[in-house]
Amino acid sequence: MTIPLPVARAAGPAEPRLSVDLAAIARNTRRLAERASGELMAVVKADGFGHGAADVARTALAHGATGLGVTSLAEAVSLRDAGLVAPVLSWLNPVGADFGLAAAYDVEVAVPSPAHLAAVAGAPGRIRVHLHVDAGMARDGAEPAEWPALCRAARRAELRGLVEVVGLMGHLGCADRPDDHCNALGRARFAWALDVARTSGLRPRHRHLAATAATLTDPRAHHTMSRVGAGLVGIDPSGTTDLESAMTLTAPLVQVRRVPAGTVVGYGHEHRTTRATHLGLVPLGYADGLPRVAATGATVLVRGARRPVLGQISMDQVVVDLGDRAADPGEQVTVFGPGRDGEPTVAEWARWSGTIPHEIVTGVGARVPRTRVAAPYLRSLDAGTPA
């Protein structure tokens, strides 16, 4: 028996809804492009930070970005299947990945080790690569001890026509703290890596170290290209720039009840009401991206007023205290948004959860229908290349 795959659908009036403001993404892109010294790569990994990879990509390309960045080859192929033709870089793949896909779909790949270089060079076609150096995070990228050998091997592979080295990349570990000394160390290591690459005969056209935070705060890290992802959707890790949040999460009240003082709420009876009040049930929970640890202090917007979350957040539902301003079942609750109407923001939910905004926006579950909102002045969102 063949089981049909689920089909994306729009949210009904009585369902949770995640709304993505593409106009905000457009404005953020233009602002970031103005701040970058060189080209702008729009990073749309993790489904465009939860905002829809293809939509974010098209918007960014129409408003200042010149290329796209993702982690896996699968993400890159998805962009190609969506009709996007701009340059795409994939930078996090195991040695055993099918690098033939990179050639077939015209995807550039990062090379963080000699083993990766061998695998890419052995794939059919001449693949464009970005050599990736560890700039001080002990995470992805080649260690300094193996970098000279990697550069020499890459040059040999290039001369044999197996690869084309078009980029050199790294990543700063403390760019969200602009004054941290580790940023200077990262810039110095990247400069050294570039010198080694040039001594080996390589001439990479693209050189990129800065992500969103460094793009906004540290021109010394810009080089010929900056990679921005979080900034596109309104997140500035450095906290120095007022970008526009592009995501709004709403849901209808499923139930409203009047309860007396002393009523216990939720699992473990961790909350007990101190007065008679109205309780509202919202059909969203930690399976939809509301962190379970966020119950204490978290609020939502109901009828223009902040109302507190009570008790533990469950997998599928959360209880809010409506007080004396009771609402009716079916009325919309705003869980988070840009904050213009007094609703909580993604940054607030991150603070209540002891995490970063990135985790909140990428955590909204797939069962919440997505809608996109675009202002009339947006350029075409159907073009795969910059307008």
C-alpha cells in the first residue's frame, strides 16, 4: 500500500499559525548588505532559520545578497529543486557524502580536511571548493597543523583539473562579544591561513570569515564576502543593531474556564491559583517549539494585554492566566512577534528559556502551518538570481 506524503497547507482561522514577514527580511538584507564591505552570502540553513529556506533565499537575493549558504548537500539540492540558480555553498558534509551531487547540481562545497579533499577530488566533475580553516573554535575546519599540507594538496588537485579552489573560509567564536580578544586571534589565524594558501599557489576569489555579528561590528573580519543568516530574520547576536523580527506565532484559544482560588494547573501541580481567575488553553507546546523550561515568567498577548503562562508547558498545550479579562474560545493569542503591538518577542522567549533566539525560531515544529506576508514593494520572489 502506498501512503501519500503530507501536503503543505495554509492555516485555517482556528489553527496555530506561523507568519513570516518577507518584507522584514528584505529590509534586514538591504541593511546588512550596506554594512558588509564585500558581497553578502545569505545563509538559509535549517530551513532558513525556520522561516522557509526558498522564501528567505529569494527575498535575500532580490535585496542585496549574491549567493546562498547551507550546511548539507541535501539542503543545497532542495534549493536547486526549488528553482534557485544563484551560487550555493554547502559546508558541513561527512567524508562519505555523495559529492557527485555537488557537480550534478552545481553546488560549491567546503573542504575542512585532506580526507574531504580526496573525496571531493574523486567525485565526477570539477567541483568548486572553499578551503575551511579552524579559526580558533576547535569545531569545523582544518587544524593549523594540517593546513599547509591541505593547501598544497588542493593546489595539486586544482592543477590536475579535479577541483577549483574558489574560496577560503573560517568562523569566529566570539563575534557576539565584539571586544573579546578571541576575535583578534581568529582574524590573525585567518590571515595566516590566507598567506599559506597563496604561498601554495592558490588564489581564492572568495574569502569569508564574518557571520552576522562580525558583519555588523567588525569590518576587519569582512574580507571579500560576509555570511549572514540570523541577521536576515532579525536576530543580531551582538545586540548592537535593531533588526526587524520576521516571525510571528499565533494560536486560537481552545478553551476558557473560570476557576476558584487554589486550583492546581498542569503536570505536577506546580502552579496553584491564588485568586479566582479565567484560564485559557492554547494548542501549542514543546512539540511546537515552546521550550518546556520557559513556563516561569513567560507571557503571551491576549486582547492587547500580556497574560502569564501557568504551570508546565506540555507537549501540545499551554495554560495562560486570563485574569478578569476573559476571552472567548477561538480568539487569537500571539505567542511572539516583532513586539510592535506589545506582544512578547523571540528574544524574550529565549531569555525565559535560558537560550538564544536562534533556537526559538528554528524550533517551531513542522505541524504549525506557515504563511508568508510580503509588502507590495517587494521585488519578484520568483527569481533565483539577484534583481
